[in-house]
Amino acid sequence: MSATRHRAAAVATVLAVALGPAAAGCGGRPAGGRGGGRVGVVVPFLTSPFWQAYNQDIPRQAAAQGIRVLPTVNSNGDAGQQITDVQTLLSEGVKGLVVSPIDSAAIVPGLRAAQRAHVPVVAVDVAPRSGKVAMVVRADNRAYGRKACQVLGRAVKTGKVVQIQGDLASVNGRDRTSSFSGCMARHYPAIKVLNIPARWQADKAAAGLEALYTANPGIKGIYLQAGGVYLAPTLRTLQRHNALIRAGSPRHITIVSNDGIPQELTAIRRGFIDATVSQPADLYAKYAMYYIKRAMAGKTFHTGRTDHGSTVVELPGGILQDQLPAPLVTRHNVDDPALWGNRR
């Protein structure tokens, strides 16, 4: 096989994995367990392999911890629908809620409704701007931006890089953006950052990158704030411009992502992207169930080190957040069996 055909076949393999079918929402009867009442779980969307993995882990973790969990509810990226989903679950008599907010501010009325109903809430992945939650289960998203900045800064040194942002209505999008941009300005002033506000949507990422690359064919690096939705359109766009070149070539565009999905790990092995931050989908599901079970039993939580390798910190407004570890993955540790993306 020629080098060109071999590269095309490898690209096709990565794209096929990245574009795999979406997982269906969890169904069936609630997982077993005694007492405590039923738990409702709301996910933001299921168009990302990251959220598909979390969605699949919820019933397994609930069963392992003896929690009666209802089939997950998918809000399809609609913050208004998410409030309706929360209200519907409350009307069905759930005794605990696990919610992954789409919008840090828009979720607040849902949290107030849960508080009035004396139903504890655990937030996963995104912290609310205000409101009462027993715990936020999340990693340090500012560290995501810093790690991406450091990898790109060392590789690129000078020129233009693209930041495909998340939704800035979400604290995750704001944290990753401000951290990455601030680090670049402070430590790598010879690099110019071009932003694409993609709002966690693949089509916006694709259109934005197409326009930017056409106007700036000398782009040297790309930061994907969410590989689960941005990886496939990024690879497709670069391939269309004959710019998807393996690491090691002087024409290679350095790419750093966030999520740690299996598709990103495959792309690292193939040399098409350079690194990702492994956001712990498995631990999100595990500790969401851990905290909601204890909150339903009346337990309260405090700041400090945990017994599972993380630290509980206090956010503005007194909200507590368990900051779970999220390691940087490169070609040097991509085959680590401890990475959740290698267990799928």
C-alpha cells in the first residue's frame, strides 16, 4: 500500500470510530437497593461519546451501590427542557436528583424547586452559579486549559492556534477558555489565539474551523475544549484541506483535546492528535451515586482531602466541589489501562 493510501486508511479508521453510533438512553427497571427512594438522573445531551459513556455507567454504579435509579433523562442540549425534566422528576416523587447542568445560571430555578421539595441534588461536570446542591462532582476545568496551553505553547512557540470553545454560559466553557487564553497571553505572547465559540455543537465547530482555516492556512495548533463533539469535525476539516498530517512531520498541526474518549486515544496512537485531558466519566458516575446516596440519608459534607484521591473545595456561594483527578494523556501513557477510555 502506498504511503498516501495508508494514511487515508488510518484517517478513515479514526473517523469511523469518532463517528460511531450514539448510545441509546438507559432503560429498563430501576436498579435494586433498599430504601432511600428513587433517584432521577438528568444528562445534558447524548451526542458525545463522553456523555454516552457516563450514561452507560450510571445504572451499573447505581446497582453496585444499592440505589434505585430511574432511566436517565436526556435534555438534548436545551436548558429550558432541562428545567422541565427536573420538575417532571420531582412530580414523580424522586427522593434524589443527579443533574449535569447545561447552563450554570439557567439550572438555578430547578435547584430551587428541588430545595422546596426537600430533594437533595448532586451536580455533575458543571457547577451551578447558585442554588443548593449537596456536592458538585467535577474535575478542575481551569487545569484543562492550562495543560492544553502548555502542550501547544511548547510545540508551537510562535504563530496562530485555534481554540474551539465550549458554551460560555457553562462554567466549564468559561473556565477552560479563561485559563487557556490567560496562560497563552502570559507565557507564550508570540502565539495568537483565534477563538471559535462552538457551544458544544459539532456543526458550529466544523463551520468555524472551515472558515478560520481557509482564512489562516498557516494555523499551527488547535485546542478542542470537548473532544467528544469536536474531534470528528476537526479531523474531517483538516483532511479536506490535506492538513491532517501525523506527528513528526514539520506540517503537523498540534492538537490538544479534552475528554479522554476512546476515539481521542486512537487518534493519539495514530499521531493525528497529540494529547487529551482524560475527564473521568467513570468516576463522575461512581461519585454521583456515592454522594446522592449519602445526601438522601441526611449526610453533609466538608472541604478537604477525600479517601479516593481527590480534594473537596468550596466554590463561591458556599457550594462544595469534589475535584476528581483528570490526567493529561500523550503518546507516552496512552495505553495506560487505568484510563477509562481504554476500558471501553
